[in-house]
Amino acid sequence: MKKNILTIFVVLACVITAGAGTVLMTACFDNPSKQKPVSEPEPIINPLTGATEEEGFDADALNRRVVAFVVENTPDARPQWGMDDPDCSPDIILEGEVEGGITRTLWLYADMNKLPEQIGPMRSARPPFIRFSEFWDAIFIHWGQSHSKGEYVGANEVFKTDIVDHINQMHFEDKSGLYGRDRSRGVSSEHTGIVHGDRVPAAIDEYGCRKKPKEYTRLEFNEKAEPMSDKRADEISVNFSTRTDWETKKWTYDPEDGLYHTDNFKNKLTRENLLILNDKTEYITKENYEGPGGASSVTYCDYALGGGTGKLISEGTVKDIQWKKKGGRLLLIDTAATEAEQAKADAENEGKDPEDQVKARPVVAKLNPGKTWIGWISSNNGGNFEIIAHDQGESSDDAGSDSGDSSGE
């Protein structure tokens, strides 16, 4: 009888305190150790630029896939249509070698509903560029593709093995009118292919591509622009290959607008962030190939994509980074911050048993909000870079010394 009265008293106490606006009722019946903390909602930002809704980013774009376009980069292709569009310049421009020292670019957009009027000149797909796009689970849009032959594994095979959604002008009925030509420059036909930006969503519907994104690379950004380090980076020169003398990209920092400028594309392109990523590459020759001008062979450049060192450049400064492929996504690691965390862990672990030791996690490198140019280079094939600091009057000590590293360590 006394136990029943005590139970009733406890229940009444919980009810009374709950009525007074407290949470003691929960405390009476729930085990606090089993309660899950309420997580803060993730901020709505462009995962490629860090732009917020207030800055014009459409939150609905997070439910749509990134789109990627292969755009030519030979002198006759410049200036590329849409590259420096004041409203719809690419979120990310990725540049890398395709063959013979020639580079090509991959344009990435987080919102397929905000594209330039026309994009191009469009060009064909290569395996490394397909795999670049896979970091962002992008729908890959191109005009032609390389084919397997001998020891060379072409884009046609990679599309199948990697199960990549792609739209190829040469195998597309194109009822949506996605592709066209602009012959206004008087150049040869291979430099005239374009994509009409406003027709991309309809073309994706026509082709039947998956629309919902899977997990993909979401770059991390500072809330506002800040220096990367105390190391200056006022001029940057990136040479992708020693095979050509017109593939060097030169960027100059303007402290007035906080942007890096280049005229190498024959336009007024600017970027908030520059990423230089070193990788191992190899050249693979495809024999008995009837290419442009009747070439009997072509030598392709293939990237290992296993990881390596790099530089993150913004606000006139530079920091060392490492990059690796993790879970199909691109991970950028802040080298100095990670080393500092490791030093803390080592100090804390001193004298502890191995099973009790703390493991330091890599610190993700944060970009400044804005658009990015990525130079994917390999010093194995003559690729190199130079970083010049105006206030020091000389190149940085490690300019151009980073080599590709496919180990990812």
C-alpha cells in the first residue's frame, strides 16, 4: 500500500512540474544518456562557391544535380562563350591536359537553371575529365568522345564502367535543341559547337538522366574572405606541359577588388580562389588512329587521381594543402592545421596505452566564398608552377617544387 502511494506521489509530481513549463516529466521517465542532441540545420549555400540565398543562390538547386561541360581551350577557341558571363560564369573552371600538351576545361555549375546563353566551343570527352566530374556527381555534357583501342581505355568505355549520366551531341536526338553552332568567328568547324544554356533542363528531361544528386564534393568555405596564411601570392604562373608554349596560365592578384585576374583566355576572367593540384600522369599512345590532319597516332594524358600535394591561393596569399579521393569525393586537407592537430594529439598521448590514445583527424581546407579555378597539373610530364610575392620581391621558396603524388599520403 505504501509503495502504491509513493508511486502515485511521484507521478503527480512529474505532472505538476510539467504543467509549470518544465521538462522534469521527461527527466522522470527517460534516460538522459539515450536522448539524441538536436543538430543544427546545415546552412543553405552554393556547395561550389559558398554563395548564400541572400546572395542569389536558389536553395532548390541543392535538390538538383551539378552539371559539367567540356569546353575547348585552343587559341582558336578563345575567348570561350560564357566563360566570363557577368551573371553566369562557371562556379568552377577545371583545367588539365588532354593530349600533346594541349589543355581542355571542365565547367561546373551547381544550378542548371542559371547558365550562360551559350557555352562553348564544346569538345569531346576524355577519361580524366569524366572522373573529375564524378567528384561532383555531375551530369556530363560533351560533343564527341575518345574510343578505346589497343592499350588505351577511351571515354566510351569509362562512361559504361563508371555508370555516368552524360549527353553526347553525336548520339543525341536533341529534340530540345540543346546543341548548335556559332560560325561568327570564321574559324574551322571544330571550334564552333555550342550548348544553349537555357535548354539544358529540357535536354536532361529528354535524355532521362537521374535528377536527384547523390553524395558529392561540397567544398567548405570561410564565412567571409580571409588570408590563407602570411605567405604572399601576388602572381601565379602555371605551366601544364613543356610540349606547348601557349598553355601557361598567368594570374595576377588585384588588392583593390580582392580577385585574381587573367587574360590568357582572351577575356577578363576573374576568380576568388585558385587551386593548384599536383597529380601523377602517364602518356598512352593509341596507334593507327585517323585523327585531324590524317594523324596516324594520338598520345593521351591520363591522370592517376590518387591524391597529392597542392596550393590554395586566395586574398593574395597561399597555403599548402593535400588532396585525396575519399568515398568518391574530393577532399582538400589543410597541411599546417593538420600537422598542428597531430602535434596536440602526440602531446596528449604521451605515456598512454595505444588503445587509449587520441587520433588526430585531418583538418579540411576552407576556401574563401567565391568562384574557383582549378589547375590539375603533373610535374612528372613537365608541369610546373611559380608563385611570386611582390612584397618579398622574389618567388616563394617552394615555387614549382611540388611533385605529383598518387599515394594520397
